Amino acid sequence: MKKYGILPILFFCLQLLTAQERPNIVYIICDDLGYGDVQALNPEKGKILTPKIDAFAKEAMTFTDAHSASAVCTPSRYAILTGRYSWRSRLQKGVLASGDELEPLIDADRMTVPKMLKEVGYKTTAIGKWHLGFKFVDDEGNPVQVYDGKKVVGPAIGSTVPNGPITRGFDSYVGFHHSRVMKTVIKDDKVVDMMPPIEMLQFLAENAENYIAEEAKDDTPFFMYLALNSPHSPVVPSEAWQGKSGMGAYADFVMETDDVVGRVLEALEKNGIADNTLVFFTSDNGCSAPVAKAGKLEKEFGHYPSADFRGYKSDIWEGGHRIPFIVKWPGKIKPNTTNSQLICQTSLMATCAAITGADLDADDGVDSYSILPLLKDNKAKTDYELVVHHSINGKFSIRNKKWKLELTPGSGGWSAPTDKKAIMEGLPQIQLYNMKKDWRETTNVYKKHPRIVNRLTAELIRIVDNGRTTVGTSQKNDVPIDIYKTGNSEAGTTH
């Protein structure tokens, strides 16, 4: 028998122990769910019932000052998966749309959360919405037409996706690209079915439940990225949920979303792995006011999807990017706790690295700070000092714990006044708010605090020019970046 030294044996045992301690990691990302759509976050002005998410919050830590990296979905999803602000990429405003979505926004050689976790022994899967760019080709490798300029015309079942999620770190994938092509169901790298959008949410729930049940049979830790299609348009609550809220289809869809979240959490419990699973529940940006018919919800039912915050999806104001962010990790995170520290979803990559022992190179996760200290102690300190916000029109804002500087005269998005109307009204080109006193962003105090304006502007320039927010070697942005968006036109009106 071959003899082994004591050090290799000890090293093997340490690796085995570490692997056993690594939790399964689940991201549940809703699509356009507003901060105020979760009743636990908005008890006075939240009228849509969300009992499953509320119960989850009682077992978890709820962050009340958490933000998506953008006020719309493609850029925020990029940041979640790469730990890098999307405005460092070619996407300077809006979302990937017809024509520019054929080339993935995430470069093939860029580190992603699933790639990182695979390096430390995780299985990885993505379920649901992607919207980070890929193309469809036929058996000969020729591009398949998806749009004819007016409507969706393809792709056909059997078409291949050569540059989708399984080329960016995921072992498996099932879902759809984005709302306009939601009928197209993709499995791994093939179009396998056409499905009415009304069936998609339940389909994703079933796939998540099945994945959990299957992986529970194995000791290998897994990472599940579950990106729901709801309550984004098309607002299509399934028949069982139609009329449940008494407040319209959007509220019905939010209730169905809540139930799906509950089913995923129940699957973890049922399969005996909840105690060793870390769950992040969040949304990609704020509520879409046109889709939700927010004015009607507020006036007729007293439901405020952005709670007390100003603005909605697309906007530089808080309602555009302050999002639900609730984290559960049994035995590690104290249940029923609240954390008011300023954080951003870019933090997810560094946090997962810290938890699993994964290594990040100097050019990985350049805008990602670990919030692990906060998860262990809601009074702990982190390196988070500044968060950069970005609107659908590409307008910038920078925030520290007290102050928020916005380099735009209006909402930067769809809400009134839009930038164009703000200019016509003669409003100042910049906004400054004291977020400790004026979290509703009602009183622009930029004239009173020129030093703060100058300091925050300089900080934003430094963050942009360094190619990173974190400490380390300067990195290059993919394209030149204009923080003032000189001559920028307003982005499209896709809701």
C-alpha cells in the first residue's frame, strides 16, 4: 500500500470539512417588484398581501437601504452576476434591445458568480429570465431572425443558443431571454418549446422545485439563480390567481409571485436542506408605474408600490432602485432582524466569495464589497461608503450614507418631470438630497452645500476613472464614460 504523508492527509480533511460547511446558495430575483409591494417592508401603505415573503422576513435579515445597480433590468442583472457596474460595459443606457442583444453583455472571459462557485466545487443552474444577450442560430450556424421590425417572428423550436447562460458559468439553464420572447422556452442551449406567457411563472416554480429535490440527494453544494418573470409585463396571473387581490391584475400577479417564493422556500424545507442553504430574495429594480397602474393603486386602494420613496422603475430617484433585499441563512443570520446599512446588489459576488473561500483576482468583482460582516452582525461595519446609481437614460447619481447627488435635472427616467420637461421648466441641472432627513427627495439643497456637491462629484469621477470602486489595481472600462451624458437622448419606453 502506498504511504501518504500526514500533511496531504490533513489538507484533504480540511478541504472536505470546508466543502461540507459551504452552504447551498439561492438567488430569488423578482422582476420589477417594488420595495413597497412587499407588505413587511411597507406595512402602512402596502395593501397587497404577501404572506410568504413576510414570513420569510421573520426568519431572515431585512435590508432597508439596499439598491439595484440600475433602475432597469439588463444592467442590474449584469451587476448581480459580475460584481461590476454595467455602465463600465458597452451598455450606457437602457436595456439590451433588438439588434444589440445578439452579443452577450457579459464577456466570455469575465468572471461571474457561477464561474467562481464552480471553481470551489459548486453545481450551478439558472432558471428564468436572462436578458443579458444571446443569439439564435439554425443547424448550419446561420442567425435566426427573431424580429421582422414590427413583431416577434421566431425563433423556431430546435434553434440553438451558442452564447447563452451555459457559456457564462452555469451547468444548466431553463427559461427565456426577456419579455418580448417569453414564449420561447430554452433548455441549456436549445429552444425546446413555445409556451403562453401565462404559464411561465408556474413553469419556473416547478423547475426550481424539481432542481432542489434532485440536488438534495447529493452532498455537493449548489447555486441556483432563479430569475422570475413577475410581476413584469405581460401581467398574466394564472387562472387560479386572477381576481384574488381585488385590486387588479398587477396585484394578483404580485400575490402569485409571493406564493411562488413560498413554494421554493418550502421545497428547501421539504427536502431537508433549508438549514444549509443561504437564500437571497430581491428584485432587479423598482416597480414599473405604467405596468402596475400605480396611480390607480395609490388613489383607489391606498397601495404605494414605492412605499414612501419618490419615483419608480427607470428613475434616478429611490423608487427606481431601492429594492427588497432579504437574506436567510439558518444558524448564521439572526432571524427577524433589520439592517439599515447602505448596500448594493453588486455586493453579492464578494459576499459569496467570502462565504465559500473562493478567490477573486484583481480584475474580478471590481465593484463588489462583501456584506458577510453585516449578515453576521447587523451593527457591524463594512467597506461600503459609496454607491453609484444609474437611470434608464444613463443618468448618474452617487450616494453615501447621508448625501445623494444626482447629475440630472429630472427623474432620469419616465416619471415626471422627465429630464426634458425639467429643462423646459428651468430646474437645476443637479440635485442634492440629505437622505437622513429627506429620504423622499423633496428638497434640493445643492445651493446650500457646494462643497458636498464638489466632493461627491470628485468621488464619482474617481470611481469611473479607476475602473473600480474597490481597493486595487486600476482597471479599464470597456468604453469612454461621460458622467454628465452630454447630448444624451432619453431611452425608450419599454415597461
